Amino acid sequence: MCLINFPNLSEKECSTINFENIFTNVLSMAEGFELVSNDGVTFKADWLVVKQSNTLKTMLESFGIDKNSENLESIPLPKINSKVLGKILQYCNHHRNDPPYDETKPFLPDFITNWDAEFFNVDTTFLILLAEAANYLDIKSLSDALSYILISIMKGRSRDFVLRALSAASNNIFKRQSEAMEQTVYFFKHNMIFFNLFRFLLETQPKLTAELTEK
């Protein structure tokens, strides 16, 4: 189940992202596996790219599929659109030869390279979309990096804002329009990006999110 549902990004929201360049680079990857986004775009990726997703790796291996398999059917990804999938595959292709990611170690800012910093230089809405997809695909290195960045964004907000956001997210206020919540609903109705951000972090990074409320 998707934690966050966003409509397709507008032209303005995507203006800082060179999707044409991303598609050109990703679509020219070595053939092997075909991944199909929910808007019907097919991407080709080899085993070194695909295996970074624990979701895909586990699924393929359960059917006896590995890097030497041939005549493979396309893999549909109904929860990810082409803009997000293209961006994620660009990340995986860049990190294709990295050593195995150690999930037991705490994530440190030094883990983010100059290339990564440029890669993550997009608006907050798109960062949340990437984080949701990385979580769904179970790409640990990308999920941890995005969580660190999103937490950093939130650290610039006041403690009162953080507490109200966490309360709103945990109670799913937009489904429970009770009179007691009207003030909080009003507070967040023009801040849906932050509401969705907190809802995602609350679900995926409860310990890191809790740190935001500390004095």
C-alpha cells in the first residue's frame, strides 16, 4: 500500500529536473530486465541495477531468475510513475558497483557524495515521491539517504510545528474531520507537502522522527 498519494507532478514542480536526460541515460542501460511504470513507460535495467531493490531481487530469486536468465517478461510497477522510476534507476545505475550497503551502521552525512547531493537537488514534493518509491522497492541506501535529507528539512521547523504535524499525521486528520481537529486541519490545509512528509517519516523512521520533538 502506498503511504502517500500525489497527483502527477506539474510542469512547474518538475522544472528543475532534466527528465529527458534521465530517460536517455536510463533507457540506454544494458538490457536484461524490463520495468514498466504505472503510466506505461518501459525501462531496461541489468542485474547490477535491479538487485539493489530488495523487493525486486527477492521476487526474482523466488522464481529462480538471476543475471543469467533469458526471455524474461516485463515487471510491472503499478505504484511508481515513470518520472520517479527513471530517477530511481538513474541512482541505482550510478551506484551499481558500490560495495554492499551495511544496514546496521547509522547513516552519516559523509555517505552523501557530490553526485548524490546534485541528484537530491529537487523540490520537497518530489523527494517524498522518491522516498515512497525507495521504501516500496526496499532500496536501503536510497531510503536512508532520503530519510536523512527529509529529517534535515524538518529540523528547520519550530518544535510546535513538528508536534502539530506529528499529531496530524498519526491521527490521519484528513479522514477524521471532527470538530476538535478543525484548527489543526486549517493549519495544514495549505501545507500538504509537510503533512505527507511527516506521515511518511512517522511510518518509516519513527526513531528519527521522535528526535524532532526533543527539546
